[in-house]
Amino acid sequence: MDLKGRSFLTLKDYTPEEIIYLIDLAAVYKDKKKKGVLHDTLRGKNIALIFEKTSTRTRCSFETAAHDLGMGTTYLDPSGSQIGKKESIADTARVLGRMYEGIEYRGFEQSIVEELAKYAGVPVWNGLTNEYHPTQMLADMLTIREHFGYLKDIRLTYMGDARYNMGNSLMIACAKLGMHFTACTSKEYFPNDALVAQCREYAKASGATITLTEDVDAGTKEADVIYTDVWVSMGEPDSVWEERIRKLSPYKVTKEVMDNAGGQSVFLHCLPAFHDLKTKIGKEQGEKYGFTELEVTDEVFESEQSLVFDEAENRMHTIKAVIAATLGACEAI
Ligand code: CP
Ligand code: NVA
């Protein structure tokens, strides 16, 4: 498998075999890391990390992964560069492409990361856009495979805002990998028709199914994975909170939902999560609208069925695989 020189912008661009290869490679790197085996095969190379939105996991994963591979990193924070303000994306891409072997971008429209990739001349990695979060998918799939031992035919139900980066990306990943994806939410929050149609095409080849339902009981019954994300994403205005809470509250992940899925089910969340009021935004919105937890109850978040911290750790191993594979430095697997 040769992914050298490729950008990683959305899983739509990758075949099921390529996706599985990246997950396998991440497992190899995870094993090396656990055993303390050095794997700094990209010594002397450098990558740029552009964050137009904030991050904990994605930034730390790129930095630690790059360091483990022997590379240097430059972090450009949401205000600390000329990007978009004094310099176009095309010009930024051509400048950074002369200095770095790869560029990570987190920000707004997918068209921005596509434009970066068009002009950079080096691999560009999508660290989250409004539409997609592909590196998160590799971590989620690795976590699911570690727990169940396989991916094909796993039933994954996504509850909440399914028309944004996480819902879209999970639907694509499941469709490509032969899994059964259900978006269980209010119909305004279903993924858009064009993407659903495209995923149904992928599903024909993989044996996946795509279901959209507003019915919590039917949508979560016997699911292996219950997945949710924040109801208001980065970059969205505060004015959407009221409607989100009203429309998505019936789709909160509760113990009843997990019980309906069954004892085999696990809970995943890309994080950060509003499972209590111990955050500034959670506290503000909680006091305003009268809740103590939002998309998932604290009980589920802290339960044995919750794999969210394994999932967070897997961000690092999978991002390392993406960097190494696209820069052509991975070990043979
Ligand atoms: N899941 C995720 O992307 O987390 P960060 O926003 O902390 O990077
Ligand atoms: N949908 C969330 C994902 C965060 C990892 C957001 O875009 O803010």
C-alpha cells in the first residue's frame, strides 16, 4: 500500500482497503509506543499545524505523533498567522509548502482545506472542518475494532446533530467499511440527501446499511455503538443553543438508551463533552436553560460502557499513521 504524497481530507477519497491499512498501521505504532520501541523515522522533517478553531486532542496528537516520528512542528493558533486576514489560502499553501513536509489544517469550510491541498505541493491533513473530521474516524474505528475484534456488520447509532462533521464522517466511514449506520435524531438534523445517496452507493459495495430515523427506541435497539457529539459545534453562533436543546434533548444518550441497545453496547464521543456543568460553556448554558448535562448523562459518560478515553488516546496513534503513510515513512506491515 503506497499512500506517499496523498492528502487526507475526507474518507470519501480513500478506499476501504486504504482505510483499513491506516488503522492497521496505527495499531503497529500503538504497540511500538507501548513497548517503548523508538520509531523516529522522519527525523529532520517538519510539519505545520494550522488551527483556526481551538483543539486539545487533535493538536496534542499531531504534536506528540510528529515528535515520536522525529519531526519538528510549528503551531499556528487561531489568531497567530496572516491566514485569511492578510494572505490568501493559495499563497499560504505555497509558502508553507516550501518549508514543511506536510500541513495540518483545522477550520471552517471543507473548500479551504481542499484549496490548501491544491496549492501546497505537500500532503495536507484535515484536522476538522465544518463538514468532515476524518482523523477522528480512524481513531473511532480502531477503538471499535479493539473492543469487538472486527468492524464489518457493527451497528453504530449516532444521536444528535448528524448533519455536521461528525455525523457526516461516521456515515461515510460506516458505509465504506460495511457497518450499519443509523442517524437517530430530529429530521432537520439528518445528513444531507446528496451525502446519504453517495454513502448508499458505497454501501452497495461494502454491505453497509444507512438508516435515518426519529424513533429513539427503534434507532438504538441492539446497537453495538452509541455515539454522540456536542449539539452546538465550534464556530456556530450562540443563538442556535435554544433550538438545539429543544430539538435534540429527546436524543440525549441516557442509561435507558444504553439499556435499549443492550449489554454488549459501548458509548463513544469524539470529545469534548457536556456531561456535567464543570465547564464554562456548560455552566453558562446549563444555568440559562436549566439542565445539568447535555448530549450524554454523566452516568453513561462515566460508565463501564464508555470507551471515550481509549478513543481519545487512539487519536494519537491514528494521526501518526496518517503522517507516516502519506510521507512515505511507515514500517512495512
Ligand atoms: N475530538 C477532537 O477533535 O477534539 P479536539 O477538539 O480537542 O481536537
Ligand atoms: N462537532 C464538533 C466536533 C468537535 C471535535 C465541532 O465541530 O465542534
